[in-house]
Amino acid sequence: MIAAVLHGPEDLRIEDVPEPEGEVLVAVEAATTCGTDVKMWRHGHPVLDSYPCRFGHETAGTRLDTGERVLVSDSVPCGECDPCLASRPQICRSPTWVLGGFAERIAAPVKALHRIPADLPAAAAAVAEPLAAAIHAVSRGSGATDVGVLGGGPMGLMLTALLAGEGRTVTVADLHPERRAQTERFGGCPAHALGAHDLVFEAVGRPETWRAAIQATKPGGTVVLVGGCPGGTSVSLPATPIHYDELDLRGTFHHSPEEIDRALGLLAGGAFDYRSLLSEAISLHDLPAALSSPSGGPARKWLVDPTR
Ligand SMILES: [Zn+2]
Ligand SMILES: [Zn+2]
């Protein structure tokens, strides 16, 4: 079968490879890209196997054994570590990672599979993975009604849609005019920069935007750091507002299996305009060029259809 194989930083090849091995084989119909894939392509990633390795973690398709349509979750929590026992499976200490969606088929443990609601296209189901992470990030925030989102990429827009859907006022700051224009479709108010808000989500993942998010939070407010800085980064943060204004700084990572099912339900209910976040379907052979294309312009996830 054909798969995208990483051989090293920025060395992605589309190759004929042996069938993957695992509990269940899934024929991939849609695999979407996100910023993490670009990071993996560019620098590698702690959850990847050593080179050569496969990647792609937003994956939907059909089980070869039962014919059931499924979302393949990118991880299965162990269920036994302290965070798992404390009902925080998203920070499981020894999850099983399930990567390799950029391929004709992927092997997955049964526990990674989530049934796709009837009539929900595979492309929409793939988006349930990042949407589940956005659902989790919102759960890490407060109930404040005045919210700022720093970064109008796909994650920022998913956060905006969820928060606006709860009736909150959401200001979205992004430097790209195309992304500011997209904001309103997701229920946000576009801005060049954030003012002062009771609750701020940072959805960029850079030291300077972590600082900017803190500086845009009102006294007593909450900052949720959604965007991950590259591993090993040390960030210096403004001490004065954190201390004297009693800001709550909260990290957020990943999602729980239940949050994936909630995301699938939201998508099936039509509450979220996933189409405007996706490119036209591309083939596996188009993926290397897609990942290396500049990320300016509208917020967009590449939609890979390995059957093309
Ligand atoms: Zn992702
Ligand atoms: Zn665990």
C-alpha cells in the first residue's frame, strides 16, 4: 500500500510499504493536517518513532473487518496511571499513540476507534480530533463571558466557534487580514490585537504570544495556554500581573476519549462549519508540497484523501 513516510527533517516520501500490523485495519478516507504535522515534518516530534516513520493523527475511514465507519483516535490512555485514575486521561503518562493516517490503511487498537454518526462525512469526522482538543481547552477556562482568543488559525477558530456557541463575546486577534475575515463566520469579532479580557486563550504557541496573552488578561482573569511552544523552550513571563493581579495560568493538552465523542456529536449536529477550515481534497502525493507551503493566508487544514 501507499503511505507517507518521514525519513528525516523535511524529508517526506510517498512510498509503497508493507501493510501495517495491529488489532484492526482501517481504510483511510480522510486525514487532515494541523500545525503539529508541520512541526513533525520539519523537526520530528517526541511521539514519533525513529526515522523512517509514519505520521498523520486526524484520521477517519472504514474498518476492514466490520465495515463500520470510524474516527481513529491518535491515542489510547493506559487507564492505570495517576492522571488516568484521576479522570485526566489527556495527560496519561503512558498512552499508546496511534499515528500513520497519511496512508491508504492504518492499524489501530479497538479502543482508539470511535463510531462516526450516520451521514457525517469522513472529512468532518477527521476534524473531530482537533475539535476535541478545543473542547478540552474550553473546559480548562473559566465561565467568563468576555473572551479573547489570540491567534486565528484553525485552533483559534474552533475555540471561537465553541465559545460563541455558548453565547460568549469572543474577540479574535490575528495579524493576517484573511484570518480576521474568517473570524466572523465562526462568531468572533476580529481585531489586530487583544484589549483586556476576563478570559484569554493563546492559540499560537510562541513565547511572545504567551506573554501577550497574559498582558491582555484583566486582573483576576484566566489565561489558557493552548498553543504549545517547541519542546525544551523556556519562556520568561511578566511577573507583575501574574502575582499582583492574581492571574490563573492554565495549560491545556490533548483531549479525552469522551471529548472526541462530543466533538463527533457537535459535527453531526451541524453546529460547526468544518468545511471552511478544509482545503479541497488532495492526494497523498500532494502532501509533501502542501506541508511545505507557507502558512500565511486563510486558516486552513489540508484534507488528504488517500483513495485519490
Ligand atoms: Zn492535529
Ligand atoms: Zn494513563
